[in-house]
Amino acid sequence: ILGPNRAYRFAAGMTYDWGQDTVFHVLDNTAVYFEPNSYVRARIVQTTQKVNNVFISGYGVLDNHYPPTEYDIPGKTDDGSRQTIHILGKNINVYGLTLVNTNVDCAEFGYALNVNANWAPIADPGSNDVFEAGELQNTNPPYKFRQAHCQEKHMDDTLNTDFTNCPTSRQDGATVAYVKAISWQMGQDGINAGRYGTVTHCFVRVVDDAIKPWDSGALYKDIVIWQLPLGWPINLGWWGWTQADEDTVVQDIYLIHNQNWMTSQGWPETTSGQCVVGGVYGSSSVKSRYRIRNIYVETACSCAVGLEINKAAYSRHLTPEGCVGSIKDLQITNMFFDEEFYSTGSRSNNFLRGERYPNPGCEGDYAGRIENMVISGSVNGRELSLADFVVPSQWASTVPGLVFQPVTPDTPAPVSSPTDSPTQSPTLTSTSTPTASPVAATLSPTSSPTSRQASRWVICGKANNCGEQNSLAEPNELHEVRCCSPFNEGSGWVKRPGCDVWGESNSDGSCYASKTFSQAKTICEGLGVNIRLCRKEELENSCTRGSGCGFDNDLVWSSTEAVPPTKAPSLSPTTSPTASPTQVPLTPNPDHITNCISNTSAPDAKS
């Protein structure tokens, strides 16, 4: 047992091997540090209770090397089943470790790292009646009672009332960063961070599903996946107990050496095989507003998206009525493939289909449909389109509102501060094709001079909360960035009373301060198809206040241009035209302009 309220260290350069499966049972307020080059053959597990405040970090290796001496040991292997790290609770943090599985046996299913507190029941250490995954495989309700940990309902769909040590936001959700999950074990999954979990800057090389965004409010970002011959690189779920599953973001994923086409042809579950994104969804959780974007795929793979909703899915948890949840408003955008798809013969590859035969009463969110899905991608330079997909015509009604859009790749913003002096190392060779003759000088001014970019309003992040006044700013000035959307784009987005939009400051986990207008516009539009800079009146109405990054006290870019002032009318117009009109326009009286604007209710121009 590790903890509670204690810290442990594995020493640098030391090998720790007890000759058998060794499980450390971790408790509250426990820190475990792996010094560089420490090597530990063990696992770290906690499934009998939900713990708080666990830090596992360092630069060593944790090796899940030995098979369990017994499969079902409460608190140790209860469907921890060969999981290297499996901890339930909140404020679970794993940094820097290399997690490996060198077990020589084949097809020992499990996880490298599973800190999803909504994944399976709590183990009862006083009973030998331990949950096994088979209870939710090829089975229909009614299900047996199993004590939930952070699910809203127990496994039999009775209400759960104990949410002690359950994450409520990304602030107390699991954090996994700079972790390497590496396995040669067939059936070993990668990382599942659970509700409100954050996974960043990780490397995953496993022989099954790589990352598993299976619950609400999570963020998976900046991850490199080396996909071996089994599983989905981004798997959207098997079972999930009846509750909402909303607003998870997966972005900036780099997929290398994707070899899942080797097993897709024989995959029995779905016509699609195993694509970059997808799964065979048999969950009673309604999945909504997932955003999966900026997926870069190196080398050929069998398919981009293979998603099927099926009440007969191999792993499933249906409602008591036998319904499976719908997947709604899923956006998978900006997928880039550097080669054409690798054909697997008889397989249909890219494939979409909802539940074909919903049980009586399975309607609305429980009809098992894939609703209002948006897809964009580029395959070897061409646009990904409906022609790449099999959506069986007889089941098209199970995929309503499907939209394909052009990709919108991120474009680098211009340098906000150019260098003050020329390059100190000039080009050493002359131009191979010099100009044949000098360019003639322009003899007259350009008839259509280059138009300057309009000024934009910058508005206090919270009304009347800044030391500066709302004002017009030149486009190259530096100000803070907040974004707006007509939809709830996920965890952290706020909607204030009286506002028609949702606001956020760090949707992708980053704060953007001191940006030019062009950079700000690019940042917001790069976050999603519906996301944009906020308008002046939205910021004036404090629609983004409290959305993060401490920008409530700063001037924030709006998309609203300056309204060009009208020329002030003469206070005493002449009764006849001027005999000799002036050759240049008169400079209007600023006082008159101020009066005109302040007494005119002209609407703001919008972009």
C-alpha cells in the first residue's frame, strides 16, 4: 500500500523486480517519483475506492511484465485486468513516465493507463463476486447491480448518490502529460483519462485502441500515435452507463505508421474495419458536441472514419428498454492524409451507420442515430467527400444531417514585430535570371491606392472592469483574444444571461495574449467551424466574462470595424452653389463630428 499522505521514490539507475506480478495499492495524497533510469516491474492500481490527489511522475520506466497470479483480486486486478496504471478518483496526475508491457503472452487485454472514473464499477474488497468485462459483452438488460463510482447511475441504472472524490471540471480531472505508452502486447490499449481529463504531449504505441475519449469535458491534445495492427487510434467508446457524454475535444493528433489495415479486413464487428476515428457504439450514453480536429496521418491507412451505432455491439450497456444512445453534433474536421487510403479488398472502409432496428420506444436521443455530423479532410491533396464513404441508402435515415466541408488549415500569422535591420548575412549568389531592364518609374499616383485594414474595436473583457476605455485599435496593435460561438463548443465555454452566444478564452488549453487582429481572427476561426471573434456588442454585454485567462481586466479584440464618420452638414447652408469650388476637401470641425456621432444611433458594422 502506498500512502496516504506519503511520498515515495524509486532510485536512479535501480531495477526493481520482485519476480511476480506486484501491485501497489495507492491512497489519498500520495506522491510517487521515478528518478532517471529507474526500472520497476509492477503496476499501480486503486479500484476499491475513489482517491484524491495522487502524483506519479519522473523519468523512469514502469513495466507491466508479469501476468496476474489471479485474474480477479478485488482492488488489484478487478478488470484492472493487466492495467499498468488504473486509479479511480480526482486530481490524479501522471507526468513523464514511460509505461511498457513486456509480457510475452499474447492477447492479454488491458490498458497502459486508465484513470477514467466512469469506466467500471467499484470493486468490493469484501466479496469474491468481482465485476468482469464479460458482464457487458454480448449481453442485454437487465444488468446486475454494481456499485458506481462516478457514474450518475449504478450498472443496473438505479441512481448513484455518492460522488465523493469525483472530478467536476478540468481543474480536478486527471492530468496526463509527457507520458510514453509502449506495448508489444496484442490487445493493450493506450490512454483513457475519463471525465474532465486532460492528456497532452504524449506518445502512444500500442497494439489496440490508442486514445479513448469516452466521457464529458475531456481534452486530448498534441499526441503522437504509432498505430500497430489492431484498434482505432481514436476510439469513441464501447459501453458507457446511462448519462450525458458531452463536449470533449481531441485536437492536434499526429498519426504515424498506421498499420490497422492489416486486421481491418477480418474485423468482425463492423463493415468499416478500424479507421482513424470511430468505433462500434453500444452505449446508453448520448454523446454530444465532440470536436475532433487537426488530425495528421502519415503513410497509408485503411479509412478515416468508421462509426456504427449498434444495440448488438460486442461490448455494450443499453438502457433498461434496450436503447442505445445517439451521437449528435460530432465534428471531425481538418484530417490530412499524405497518401490515398489502402484498400482492404472486400471491406467498405469509410463507413457510417446508426442503429438499424431500434427497439419499441427507443426514440429521440435514444434512437441510436448519428445526427448532424460534420467531416472535412484532405487525402493526398484532394478533398475527402461523401464519395469516399459507404452510407447504405436504406439506412441513410440513421445518419441525418451529414455535412462534408472543405478543410480550413491553420495559416501562420504574420510577424507582429518585424526586424529593425536588414539580414546580416545577404545572399551569396546572384539571381539566376536578373531583371532584363529597370522598371519604369510611376509618373502619376496610383488611381486605386492600396486600402488599409480597418480599425477594430477593442472592448474590456468584463464591462467597466478595465483601467482603459473601450476604443478603436489599429490592426497591428497587440490585445487579448476571446472567442464566441452560437453553440456550446465544450467544457469551459460559458453563456451569460442576456447573451445569444457562448464565450471562451482557452478552448484549446492555451491563453492568447498580445496578439494582432489578424492573429486573433486566425486563432478563433482555427478552433472550429462555428467559432469566431466576438462582436463589439457581445463583449460590451460581458458575454465572455469569467471565461478564463484573467482577461476580464484587459481590452479584447472584437470583429467590429470602425464606422466611418459621415461628413458633417453645414450649420448654415449657402443659398447658391459656390462659384469656384475648393480643389481639396475642407477639414470638418471635430466638435461637429463628435456631436453627430454621439447623437446618432447608427448600428455598428459587423464582419
